[in-house]
Amino acid sequence: MRSRQAVTGQYVLKPNPLDPKLSTSVQGIDQNGEAVETRVVTEKPLTLFLNRQEVVTMMTIGDHPDLLAVGYLKNQNMLADDDVITEIEYDDDLEVVVVRTQRETDFEEKLKKKVRTSGCAQGTVFGDIMEGFETVALPKEARLKTSWLYALSKTINTTPSLYLEAGAIHGCVLCKQDNALVYMEDVGRHNAVDKIAGWMVLNDVPAHDKIFYTTGRLTSEMVIKTVMMGIPILVSRSGFTAWGVELARKAGLTLIGRAKGKRFVALSGAERIEFDMDPSLASEEPDKVKRKGSVPAE
């Protein structure tokens, strides 16, 4: 199932805001009581099976169900590095995706046991994730030049996207140096992360030299997922949570937030940052691409 994919240049994969399946036009009225027409993103359920075991039903915009499924399983520690994916089946009518592996995974047996005793496997799954989190060693030699950060912010925030078309959506981007490689959007930021993780798994893309960019808050969930993916640098245009910062410091993750225009704040892993560009030379962010929650640093 895996094939190494070249990751040079801008965008191997990016949003298609004109895809009619991803947004729809809705009639309404504005603050003056006048008729308006606006675009809204779609939202549909997707039920994921791992072999014969139902795992979860997710709400998603519906694009790239194969990437979302594999990324979810990988980021939830349900697929090990040596698990071989033999097939991914998607039925649009049934809204079901099935990931089949060469052998039964450890997760399936854990889930069966947990369901028999308490009817819920989330505690077991979370414990497995944290156990894996504590064993990840992120590469110390990874670097982030400030010139890359400014270039990425400009590229990403001016890329045609569902956010600019309809709003109400999160975006995540996998980057290498100053190149934006894979841009995914979804109604939940965790789904956007998982799609990128799935793309990396299915294309055998290494994580040690990558930068992860997100439009959402830097929460514990975002930090855990980035670390579990093996990516050493996480950047957001939004703010932080205390636990997210604590976990980033514990894992040695470079954590940068409030990255907007020429401003940013680093709360973990600052030793990876190379200040190679005068911030005054960076361009400010156009008003039309500003997002809620991107509070500038003082």
C-alpha cells in the first residue's frame, strides 16, 4: 500500500474550495433583514472499521476518507509501525471506511476486552497514546529559520481554501523548510491532522525534517498528535493551553503560537529557531485572511 512520494516544491495536495461536495449555498437574511446567500461547509458522518471491528463514527467534510481513516488509527496508536495495510475500502452511500491489515492488530483485542468489562475503550486508548508519547524522541538537529516561518505564513494564509470560501473550518499544513506540502481542512482540527498523518503513512514520508502548521489552538491534543507523528516543530496562528505547553516541553517539541504576519511567540524548543531575517522586513497579514483567535503578541 505504501509508495514513497516526492515532497519538493509547493503543495503536493491542497484544498479544492470549488468542490461542490464540500460546501453548499444557503439562503438567509442579514442584520438589516435583507436577503443574503452564503456558502457553508458540509458535514457528514464517517464510520471507521479496523478489519471487522467498528472503531468510531466521525463528523467530517467527507474528502480523503482513506487518509482520515489511516491517520486516525495511527494517531490513536491503533496501528503499529509494523502493521501492514492491505486494503482500504470506502462506501460513500453507507458512509463507511474499512481499513484492513495483514494481521489482527493489538487494538482489536484490547477493545474487545474493554467493551466486555465496561462498555468503553477510551481510557485504554488514551493510556496507550500517553505510553507511546513518553517514548518518542524528537530530532534535536531539526531547525526552523524565521525566514521560513514568514514565507510559510504568507503562502498558507493566501492559499484558496474552504475557510476563505465558507469559514467554520480548521486547516493544517505539513511543511518542509519554506515549502507548504500538504494542506488539509475539516470541521474538526483533529480530522485535518489525521488526514495529514494518513498521507504520511501511505506515502512513507519521513517526519524528522517537517514542520506542522495549524490554524487551531495549541492544545494538549495537538501537541500529542504532532509528537506521535514524530514532527519536531509545531506552529499555530492561534494561542496556547497550559497543558499543551507542558507536554511540548516534556517532549522537546518546538512550540510556536500567535504566528501572524511578522509576529510569533515560542514557548518550547526555542533552541531550534534560527533568527535569520529581520521581522521588520516581513509583510503584515492582509485583513481578508485574518482568522478569529489569532491574537498578536504584545
